[in-house]
Amino acid sequence: MSEPIIRTENLCKTYENEGSKTVAVCGVSFKINKGEFISIMGPSGSGKSTLMHLLGLLDRPTGGKYYLFGKDISSFSEDELASLRNEKIGFIFQAFNLLPRLTVYENIELPLIYGANLGARERKERVMQALQDVSIDHRKDYFPNQLSGGEKQRVAIARALVNQPEIIFADEPTGNLDSKSGGQVMKILEELNEKGHTVILVTHETITANYAKRILKVFDGAVVGDFEVSEEKRKRAEKRKRIK
């Protein structure tokens, strides 16, 4: 069996503020294999977003071990972590995080300008492919304020895809969307997983979590459940958010 793409051993994150300590995540151990579609589910304040930040290299753990692609990330410099994030990881956030003064095309191109060493022609090919992957190419010259919520999230997904990441983290990607738009976004994530991307979804909604094939349930900073989602539950989730 191949090395897990993600492996944690007693992972912990503690925040200190004016002498007091807050334990956000502690004692978390699990493995994620390449090509999985996993939901990290829990209520507000459970530690699920902190866990995603640790797994996505947006923050460093204060205890335990984290192995990404078989490498212990504790020995990595900040520059090395930034490079790994840009090359291997894509992020989708609830708030979209689009730059209002840039067009859809320019928002998606931005990670390539700051990260990948590509010429203008290859950047254009990457951007157009990402736009087509989420069916938003007809809006490439629009600005974010000219888009619906669902369209903004499609642009955010395209931006996450443009560097061709192996892992996609989606933090409450349907939180600001109506049911129809949310269903469209989840369908896109399913299709990306089918194409080989490892998808890690953070959500507090059971219906959204059930789109995944496996759920890590988080409560008070600990993983309290790790179970597969039945095909019946997955179909029920799709039906509840079905595009009408």
C-alpha cells in the first residue's frame, strides 16, 4: 500500500494570549490516502477550521507530527511551506476572497503570476482550462460585483484549480449560497474528486458532509468519529441539494 498523502500523529494546536492557553486541537491522529473525498464535520468552535489550517500549511502545530506526501513538515522553512502550498494545494473559502478590482480572469491568473514560473501563453491556457472546468468561462471579463454568489464560488474554485493541485481544501464552500448554488458547487467538487483530486471539505452541515465518502467528526478539538458514508446517504444528500 502506498504512503498516505496525509498522516497525523497526536497533532495539537494551542494558542496563548496574555498568559492564558486555549487548546484548539489536540491528540488528533488519522491518515488520508490519495484520491479520497473527506468531510471534516463539527459544530462552530469544534476545531475543524483550525485542523484544516494545519493540514493546509496555513498554520503550524504546537505538538505532535504532521506528514504531508510522506515528509515531516516540522523541518520545513516558511518559504518551503509556501512553495508546497502553492504547488500542491488549492483552497476554497466560504467568503470567496476575490479581489474586487480584478476581473474573473485576472483573479484566477493571480496564483500563477505569484507562484508558477510560466510564460503568458501557458498562463492563459491554464486559466481558460480552469474556467471551463467550472463552466464560468462566459464570465471571464466580469468583475466580482457583477456575479451571483454561486458564480463567485465557481471563480474561487477555478482559482484553486489553476495550479493543478493534488489536494483541494474547501472550507464551508456552500455557507453563503442558496440550496441550488450549493448543490452546483458540491457537484463540481464531486467531479474534481472523480478526476483524481484529493478533496477535504470542512462543514458543519450533515447534508453537505454526506457528499463525501468518509467523515471525520470533530468535537472540542478531537476527532470523535471516523466513518465511511454509505451510497444511500450520498444519494440522499444529492437529492436534497438537487439542481431544479
